[in-house]
Amino acid sequence: MSALFKSEPYFRPMHEDDLDVVAAIDYAAYPFPWTHGNFRDSIESGYSCWVYQHDEFIVGYAVMLLAVQEAHLLNITVAPDWQGQGKGRAFMQHLLAVAHDYRAEAMFLEVRPTNTAARRLYHSLGFDYIAVRKGYYPSQYGREDAVIMRKELNHA
């Protein structure tokens, strides 16, 4: 096999061995990142935790809660150097498939109103605005609201 061969990107369950890289991506992407402990607790609690692997690199991660016929996306991030290449869309499609296979009837998420790229992505994938959660996110100016979005999942 040629040394120039590149494997296709793929998704796999997150493991505790991934947490240093996952936390570093979160730290690089956000001014108020999750802690290493937040990610470890998510794995230990049985949440649906995923990494997006490209060759030897983890280029993104996601944490989703699956419970009683619904999915709640808690965190999804593509590393800043890998953004703008369609990886966020591919990752969301993977998560929607996981939620569908779980038989969830809907997926919910929160997103910052200022995160226009993510809001456009979610809307293009069929998510609808349903409410605002006041003061949900920390920000450099105190607190920022969250836009709550929902997508119905069909099981026909």
C-alpha cells in the first residue's frame, strides 16, 4: 500500500484515551470550553459520545443524550483547522442516523444566537426554532441566550 494512501474519515465511539485531544479541540474552539471531567462524566454516564477520525487525527467530537424517544445534542465541535470542509454536516448526519436508529422521535439542541454558521447548518438539516433559553451560555459579557432547535425524526 502506498505511503500516500489516505483513509476515509470515519466516526467511532469516544474513549477515555481520547479525552486529552477532545478537551484540546474544545479549548481551541471556545472561550468557555467543557472540562476534561465533563467529557469523562459523559462517557461514564453512558451518553452517546463520538469522535470524528481522519487518518490519525481526531478532527471533531460530539456528545448526545439519548433518552425516552428523544435525542439531545449536548456538544458538537469540529476542530478550527478542519472547519469549512463539510465535516460538521457529515457529523450531524451521522448523529441524526444514530438518533434515528435509537428510535428517537426528535432531536433537540441549543445554539448560541451569535453562532450563525451552526444555525444555518442546523436549519439546512431541517431543524426548526422552538424557543429561547435566557442566559444559558457564559460569555465575555456575562451570559448569552440559547436558541433551542428541534428536528422531527421520521420512522416510516
